[in-house]
Amino acid sequence: MTDAEIRKLLQEELNNIAPEVDMANLDPAADLREAMDIDSMDFLNFITAVHHRLGIDIPEIDYPKLITLDGATKYLATALAKKG
Amino acid sequence: MVDFRMPSLGADMEAGTLIEWLVKPGDIVKRGDIVAVVETQKGAIEIETFQPGQIEQILVGLNSKVPVGTPLARIRAEGEAPAAPPPAAPPAPPAAAPPPVAVPPPIMPAPPTAIPTAPPLVAPAAVPARPRISPAARRLAETRGIDLRALSGSGPGGAIVYADVALALAKPAAPTAAPERKRAPALDLDAMRVAIAAAMARSKREIPHYYLSHQVDVTPCEHWLAAKNAYLPPDNRLLMGALTIKATALAARRFPAFNGFYRDGKLETSKAVHLGVAIAIRGGGLASPALHDTDQLPLDELMNRMRDLVARTRAGRIRSSELADATLTVSSLGERGVEALYGIIYPPQVAIVGFGKVVARPWVVDGAIGPRSILTMTLSADHRVSDGHGGALFLAEIGKLLEDPDKL
């Protein structure tokens, strides 16, 4: 999976939570919780959805690495590469 | 024979519009079954029946707006003989439910109280009929983000059935399907704002609130959650909100003056603890449906139910019992925002507990100052039924329970 594909998947899942947010205008380095006004339940649902779609275990301790779109893309790309 | 009536889903509700029947004459219903969907200011609400039996007759057609208390259907209790032979209808094939629009106009009782503005009954014929959609089709469409308006139905009378939605899902997404996804049509945020305004204005007019606040060190809760969640897949992970809600429910059981209703000039305490969970809705809405028997739920079950409740509320699918039953409300700011929140009581309840954002603060533990995670809790309570002394004990009890999450 390329970085662009991962990013697209993340954007889809974020849009499921916040349908009105225009992903094209979202700063990929912004804190998603602030930029999209999502709460801890939304974030947990986002992690759950990504976990199911990619089969990647995302421990809670790693949440801070997934708090921006750039960070989440990088984290998942690394995890997918490790998984092989 | 028992009438199934338009329920009152809050002190501010005068009428509701019937938008979906999930049963037809002859169907057997159990207590708690969802039999109809009614549109109110708070969104589309799934209405449950408390009377088990067999649906004898549907009295109100789709898209009819009727006052609270209007009989919507007749239910024959188990063992009861049919009152009269049903109108000589040919034995309808079970799949093709007779369109409820064909039923005689509903009998209109006077509104239960003198409501001068009770809206007139909308004649079913005057409203363009909505396409009939089976509940299964509606659910599938909602979870997968399919626009039902774009589908044509293959069911009886053109009804959209599960297979139609499944077919739409199987098709590759057409480029026209890309534009922004719409919010569930069930949620009308303007109407919801009107309902919030009415309830909150009434509360501030009638209820003499008093306010207390208390800070607790929730570092043990954070450690406990981190240790527990480390071994759980995301589906089963717990949030701090589950702990604060459970602690509030347990404390409410011990302090009944904060769990119940103010009616007819006095406190009616509730044996059951159904915490209303204030849920923010994107775009500026708020609803606080009840989490039934909160005090009885183990934490993992409580968390599952909370996730389900939040998802359904945000999709505009609250159940009637969830709207009417809350005995005490909890409002939590979660991870963001500010340290403290002072709620306004949702009448006829008598208290609301608020939780702010957890913040890192210098704190004295065992005689030494160190960084700890501090949560500010507040209580707004009705001074007609309780006093600051009791309120303080109640709030302190919630704090004590949070010191030992193992016992929650």
C-alpha cells in the first residue's frame, strides 16, 4: 500500500466521523482533534475502523503518533512494512 | 385491547409525526419491541411498546402529525379475544403489508392538557408519500452511507427493501456518488435547538439551582485504563467517560435525592438509575438519552452501550424509552475544552453532574508535590429537593469511587 493509498483510507474514515469536513483543506500536520472537532469517542472509533481495515494493531500508547494525518500515514506505512 | 399511544418524549413535546411503521396488523410484539418511528424536534425516535400482544389495528397513517396521547394502534393482549372480526379483508399475503395510509382517519382525542397550539392533524393525502423503506434497508443504508432517495424500491408497493440497498452497495461507486455525504435526514438541528431552548429556559425559570465543585486526582484511573487497554483490541477499549459515568451511577444509588424527578411539588426518587448521557452532535446539537440501569452494568458492557448510544444519537436513532427515562444527567467535556462545566438541570430531573477536561496540575500526595492528573467535577442540583450539604456528600462520594477504579 502506498502512502497516498493509506492517506486516502484515513481521509475516508475521518469523513465517516465528520462528514462536513473538507479533507482537501485539512492541514495534514494539524492535530485532528482540534482541526476536526472530534472527541475521544470519535478518535477511538477512528482507530477501531483503521484497525479493522488494515489489520494493524494500534496500541493506545501509540495514539499520539496518529494525531495528525501525516503522523498517522507514516505510522501505518511503517507498521504495514513490518507486517510484510 | 390496549391503545398504543403517541408518547410524550419530554416535557416540551406536544406532537409527533409518524414516519415509519415497523409492524403490521397480525404481528406479535414483545415488551420493548420497536413498533414505529416518530419524528419529533429531537429527531426520529424509535418508539417501543410496553404492551406485549398482537397488533390488532393501525390507527394513524404515515406522515400524520398527531398530539401526544393519540392512539396510534390497538394491541390485543395475549389471551384476549379479538374485539370484533377484523374488517372483511382478504387474507393478505404476509409479505405485502397493507399500506397504512389506507386506514380510517385517526380518532382525535382532545390534547391531554390545554395546549392552545396543538398542531392540526396533517391529512395523510396532503403530504407527498415518502417511499416506504424497510427497517433493515434503512439500517444498512445508514451504516454504509447510501442515499436512500437515490434508490428505487423493488418491494411491495415500491418499498425499498434490504436487497435494493445491497445491490446499490455492490455497484462500483459512480462518480456522482462522491459529493459530500449528508447528515442523517432524521436530525433537524434547528428543531433540536428549539427543544433545547424550551427545556433550558423552563429549567432556569423554575428550578433554583445550586452549584458545587470538587477536584479529584484521577491519576489512578489513568494508570488503570492504560494497563487494561494495553491488552484489548480497539473495539473493547475503555474511556475515562465509562469510569466517571459508573462512579456517578453508584453514588446516585446511595444518594437518592439526586436521582429522580420533581413532580407535583415534590421529589419522586427513582429506584432505577438511568443516567442521561449528554451527547454533542456535530453542527451544534445536544441530546441526553438514558443509559438504562447504569449502576448495574459492568464497565465493559457500559462502554459498549455508551458507544452504541453515541453512534445512534449522532445518526438520529434514539429510542423512546431512552429519551424519557433518564433519572440524572451526566455531561462530560472529554479530552478537550476547559476544566469545569456547570450544567443546567434537564427538567423534571433534579440534578446534573459535570466533568471537565483532565489537566496536569501540581498536587500534594503523601506530603510531597508532584504532577498529577486532575479532574474537576461539578454538581448542579435543585434546591427545592436537596441542600448543599447533601450535594457535597454526593459529589465527594463520586470522587471517592474514582480513587479505586477496580471497584467500579
